[in-house]
Amino acid sequence: MKSLVCVVLSLCVCSAIAATLRSSKQSPSTGFAAPVLTPPKAANALSKRLDNSFVNPVTLVGESSPRSGYGVYDGPRMSLPPGEKPVVIGVAADSGCGKSTFMRRVTQIFGGKNVGLLPIGRETNTLVSDIATIICLDDYHSLDRKGRAETGLSALDPKANNFDLMYEQVKAIKEGTTVEKPIYNHITGELDPAETIEPSPIFIVEGLHPIYDSRVKDLVDFSVYLDITDDVKFAWKIQRDMEERGHSLESIQKSIESRKPDFAAYVEPQKKEADIVIQVLPSSLVDDPKGKYLKVRLIQRLGVENFTPVELFESGADVDGFAPSKTSVPQSTIGLKIKQYSEDWFGHPARVLEMDGEYDDVSSLAAIEKFLVNAGEKSSAEVVSAMEKVKDAPGSLNGTGFLQTLCALKIREVYEKIQGETVEELLKKVEAVPAAA
Amino acid sequence: MKSLVCVVLSLCVCSAIAATLRSSKQSPSTGFAAPVLTPPKAANALSKRLDNSFVNPVTLVGESSPRSGYGVYDGPRMSLPPGEKPVVIGVAADSGCGKSTFMRRVTQIFGGKNVGLLPIGRETNTLVSDIATIICLDDYHSLDRKGRAETGLSALDPKANNFDLMYEQVKAIKEGTTVEKPIYNHITGELDPAETIEPSPIFIVEGLHPIYDSRVKDLVDFSVYLDITDDVKFAWKIQRDMEERGHSLESIQKSIESRKPDFAAYVEPQKKEADIVIQVLPSSLVDDPKGKYLKVRLIQRLGVENFTPVELFESGADVDGFAPSKTSVPQSTIGLKIKQYSEDWFGHPARVLEMDGEYDDVSSLAAIEKFLVNAGEKSSAEVVSAMEKVKDAPGSLNGTGFLQTLCALKIREVYEKIQGETVEELLKKVEAVPAAA
């Protein structure tokens, strides 16, 4: 059995639009002194030039930050309790694939009362809560923006990233050791001085390549891949960049095509190996070239340690299509259809839970939640309750929100099975830690 | 609101193979003295000639009896309690359509400890239990076998049946009046002297024409049509008459074709008006020309007084296909698939619950029963429990048994709503009646 759980998220654009709002107030930290690993010098000089080779596909203009909604963390911080080691979760995805929303759902499920930026007094991509640390793997870029421009390498290319250091530092964290992790500054495109990352019970590693390097992959206890299919990516770009920002169709197509080879070579292959894939496709319920309506699939591999797929009605039952009544789940648009089936996922047997279409009200999903089995819920209405707490988040009224929430519950379950401790028990220990003054 | 419930079953061949086993012992009867309606004289002379125009399609040789499995009733009999009137249920179907099995399921649900032939000491088609009476509408044939042969009329032709008398007597029963009902003797093909039928709380009228005559239809509180589609009828005949009895394919086809015009004209139209239709079709899961595998549909009209359709998972939800796992519901053959949807049933909105395929074990249906809503169950496992009590009956391992049982539960629910009394309360009154010595 793996001893830790790594959360690896493919957040490729972790900048800091809200940097001016941040305070430098340090929060208290409990735990043990640990050896410190330091990063090598930044490989390239700093540059302010905008570099679109690694941009959020829905913006095309500069780099956006999935951290922009967060302030600086000022709650109590828990270091590793005696005898515990971090559980490491990996989350992989392309940029602009809804990772920030997914992270909101995950941190919500892990019960942290506060989530915010690591308080280092300057630009950071690291999010923390009382019990979790979320690092962005962009921080392991070995080439800064200027360096990528000079070499012609994209940020997706492994040669533009330092996998040796990524491996060493994730390994150190799993062993309970504090590290000095480099920072990629999305605002400046520069490699900033390192920040101190202390091990915490839950350690999420998100970015483009959380399970690309086999050494890092072996350290990750459970992995998730957020898979936005090309049709949806293209539709989203068209909608935002052409209709809202006046870009030409040609420039959008060119932007997408230019990223495709490296994405297909270095990022996409990870979805074959992830334990859970959340795949977003155009709806099959309606002809919708604008990609407004989505079909979302939760692809869950079988035979994964500490993990049993969440299913509808019954484990192993196949559902060609379940459409809840409009009385119990109001649907004013194209309707809602849920399917469930087995699938060969690149040679791995998997169970798939699929939700196509939309609904009008998060609370009405109670009518579906009651049919879930192996959901890892702590109460009969936890899915709806968790979704209601972030109901303003994108995807809350389609399969994205529902299946991301189910995925978050499974991550928590994996954590608890590995650690032999519930999150509630863990949080009680945090309550003993005084909040920052 | 209708004040009574009439059970009308289309039992067309109600003979008495087991006649030699019957005793003439009379059972005690409680209740009130009532006026007696007597039938007219038998229209035609007796005849021993075999008449295949109205034969069970699965035998082709002589008339078979759906009553052949029953002995003479010798338990306590309840007449109408003070202030009650019979609830009349109509069950329509062609001959050989599994009515006897359906009646076993219905009487089982109505909780009678004993079911048997009315003890008149000679051939009868009337079944009774402690609280129910089941009459066969063949008893209203106005032409005996010889008369039909002479006129060329089939038993399906209204002109060979006395609807005036049927109406008068069903009306009398609903008003709590004892009647002298004629008897059609399936062994001799003759019209025998009348038998005395006393009103009982539940009155089931089964045969070819329970809701053909609008006057009788108006007396029926709830109606069921057992619809074996032509493909299945033909497959069954081929299987039994050709393969097991050496009949030629031509003779079987001729027999089916000869009945078709009258059946289509006088029997089949009733399915448009029935409150529930149990329709049996060839399976869609496999190419099965022998009709071994069945798809069964429970077609339930909406807007019927005292009746809410039984549904799976949720009222109003559509299910394109639900296939329980082979772990929870073992299926060694073609598998099992349940669907649910709305349908326009000859101009009437209806909800359809469909079961296609087979399962290995009645008890495993608990995995499906738990998802039923509005099933009218008295306990969480009543469907399985009821099916297990008659698990030797045909159809117990496919949708026939399951959906017939659900239909029986709905009939009981209709009874209880009309009568404002549970069947359990009714049965308690019977316990006060001493059994026959």
C-alpha cells in the first residue's frame, strides 16, 4: 500500500491578478522541524514579454490566474501530526479546464474553513488550508517566458520543466521533509526566489505534468485528469475570444493548432493512466455547435487501491439512460440524462458515470443523490450540501459540478483509507492550533 | 366515484379436467339473504363435438381448463359485510394468455388462504376464496358448441353471447344481490343448469368480453387486459403444437388466421379502454424466432380514478434501460433490461414499465423491488414474497411474473381505496366465520 496521497492538478497558469490585495501576514504553523531541499538557480533571465504559447485557451490574452479569487491565508495551519505522512493527490489538466473550480470543490469537501495563498508576502501559486497544501507544477518550469521564446520550447514540453527537482521535492514532502520550492511568476513570466513548503496531511500537486514522469507518478497516491475534449475547447474559445473579444476565427484556430502537438505528446497521454478522468464533451441531447450544453463523464478505473467507483442505483448496474422527472429535478433547457456503463479505458477496465444536459437548481439533485452507491458521503445529502456552498461556481448546473463533487468525495475517501483517520478527526487536531493573531 | 370494483378476466376456456376430483361438500356462507336473478333457458341443445374455434391457442386439441389446477373450495366464505358492496375487477384476454397464472397471483395478493371451485357438486367455472369470487364470462355464451357449429358463429362473436344477462347479473352483484348464473360446460360444450352466485367483497369478472359491452364496462371499477401479441402467440403455438404434438405448420397458421377476424373485431378493441394492459412481446435483446424470451410491458393509463401507476426509481422519471448487475440479479441467459417511459396508448396518456429478458432467481428481484415507487406494497419485500409463493408458475423468471404481481398489487390498492378498508381488515372479519366441518 502506498503510504501517502498526492493531489496533482494540471494548473498551468497560476498567476496573481489579485496580488495587490495580498498581505504579508504570516500564519502560525505547528509541526516538526524538517530538513530543507533548495531549488537550483532559475535557468533563464526574467522577461516581461507576454508569451501566448502556454496561455489559458479561453483568454488568448496573457496568462490568467486560477488563484485570482483567493486572498492570503490567515487561519491556523497544521503541519504533520506525529506518525503521519502526507497523502499526495495529483490533478492533471490543460490550462483553462476548470481546475480552479475543481480545487474549490475539493477543498470544500476536505472541510477546511479557510483556503488562501501561502503568506510569503509576494507572488505565489501555492494555496493552503488548515490541513492541505496545493502546489502548482508550473513552479517547476526550468525555462522562464524569455527562455521559452528563445528556445522555441512550449511550457508543455518536458524540456522546459525540471522533473528531477519535482521528483525530489514531492518525494521529500511525502517523507515529511520541508522543501524550498521555486516559483514561476505568471505575471512577470520570471522564475522567482523559492518559497518554503512544509508537509501537510493533504498535499495536492496540480499542473500539466503530475503523472508524466514515472518517478513522480509513483509518488502520487491518487490521480485525476480533467479532460476537456477538443470540440468543447474550441467552442469555448470561439464563444469567448471571437464573440466577446473580437478575435478572428483564424487566430483562434491557429492558437489551438499550435499547442496541439506538444499537448498531445506530453499532457494528454496522462489521461490513460489517471485513476479518475473527468471528461467534458458536447451534449448529445441537442445540436449545439456553441458548446453551451455539456455531457460530462466520470471515468473511474477498476482495481485501484483504496478506491471503489461511485455508481448510480447499484454497483455494476448498467443504465442506458435515466432522465429524472422535471418535477423532482426542474430542467428548463435541454433536459438531463444520466448513463452508467463499463468501458475499456486505454486497456484498463473502468466504470463510467455520465451526466448529459442541465438542471435548474442544485438542491433538486437530492433526487439523484439518494440513488448513489459508494459515494463516500458522510451524510445522505452531502453532495447537494457541498454543491450549494459553491453554487456560484461554473458548472454547478451541469454534470461538471455534480461529477467534480463526486470525485472530491472519492479523493477524501482515498485519503481516509490511506491515513486510517477521518478528515473530521484530522480537523479536530487543527482546532487545537490557535488562529493567527 | 364508482362504488364497486369489478374484476373482469377474459377466461374463455373454463372447463373442468379435474372434475372427477371434486367433492360436493358445501361450505358455510355468511351474509344476507338477497333476491335471485335467474338466467334464460340454454339457447341450444347439447353437443359433445369438439369445437376448435375457441380453443386455447397453445393446445389446438379440445378445450383446456384454467381451473384444472383447483380443487373444490372448502374454507370459510364471506358474504358482503354490512354496508359494503362488491368491488368489481374486469380482466380481459384471449384464451391461452396466462389468465389462470395471473389469477393465482391476484388471489395470492388478496390474501385468501384457500382458493377453489365453487362447491356445487358438478362442473363449474367459478372460483372462490374467502373474500373473492371469480366468474368466467364464457358462462354467458348464448350458443353452445353445437349452436356455434350450426350458425358458424365463433364464441368470440357477441351474437354468441348474452350481454343483456351479463349486464343484469353484474349489476345485481354490484348492488349486493344474489344471482342464478348460467354455466357453460367446457367438457361437454353444453349450457348447464345455473349456479347460485352470492355477492362477495371482491368480484372478478374474467373472459373474452368484460368491457366490450358499454353497460358492463361502466360497472367495472378497474380493468386489466392481458395482451399476447401475435408474434408470441404464433411462436408458442409453433413450439407446442408443431414440435411437441406433431401438427403441421399450415394447420397452425390456419387455426390462428381463422380466429383473427373475430378476435380483432370483438376482443382486441378492449385493450384500448383497459386501465392496465400487460403486453407480451418477443424479446428485443436477442433474435429469438421461437418466442422463448419475452419482453413484457405494463401499460398503465393516467387519470384513472383510485389508481396511480407503479414506477421504477421515481414517478415520472424516464429510463431508457436499466440492467441490474449479474451479481445482484443473476442472469444466466440473455440478460435483463428494464425501461420506463410515457406513451400515448390509443389516445390515452399512459406510463409504461417494461421488463425484457430473464433472471435466474425470484428472490434476487429484491434488488429491483427496492426501487419501486407507488407499488402499493404492505412491506418492503412484498413483491418478491408474493412471487416466491407461486414461483412454480409460468413466467416467474421473466417480466410476466414480475409485472403481473405489480398489477395484482395495484388491484388490491384500488379495492382498498374504493372500499375504504384494507384487505387485512376484511380478512379479520372472515376469521370470525367458522370453517366447513
